[in-house]
Amino acid sequence: MANCLICKAPKVLCTCADEAEIVGWDEVRKKCHLEDIMSEVYKDFPIYKFLGKLAKNKIKLPEEVIVTICESYLKNKSGIINKWAWFMRTAKEC
Ligand SMILES: [Zn+2]
């Protein structure tokens, strides 16, 4: 079965077109890219847990910052020893 090129879900499950009618295609693409890259990073980096820790302290990172952190992680992961410290430092730099 063909999958949606944006959200990667099977076409029958894809809701991109419906969402796009409300928020626009740019927003749908951005959101799907964020979900994609977060699930890629999550394989060896507890991004959801770290975001949860911030949320407990009432800090919510903008989506662009999360994408930047994820891209930076995928580029630099071999050199990262303390993941939490790296995450906090990178989040502050963004
Ligand atoms: Zn879709």
C-alpha cells in the first residue's frame, strides 16, 4: 500500500489533507518532520523524557528548537557522553 510522502502513514490513515485545510501545508510538513526526526533520535536518545523534565519546570521548547537539537544530535552523537548535559547546553544555545 502506498504511504503518504509527508507523514509516512498508509494513505488510508493519513489526515494531512484534512489538517492542511485548517492549518496549511507548511504547518503539516513542519509537524511531520518534527515527529519523524524525534522518532529517529529516540532510538538512542531519551528526547521525550528530557522534554518531559523541562515541561515539569514549565519550560516548553519551540518546535524549531527541538528540530535543531535533534539534527545536532544526529550529527554529533558519537561525541556525546552526558546526554542530559548536552541536551541542556544545546537547548540554551538555540
Ligand atoms: Zn499524510
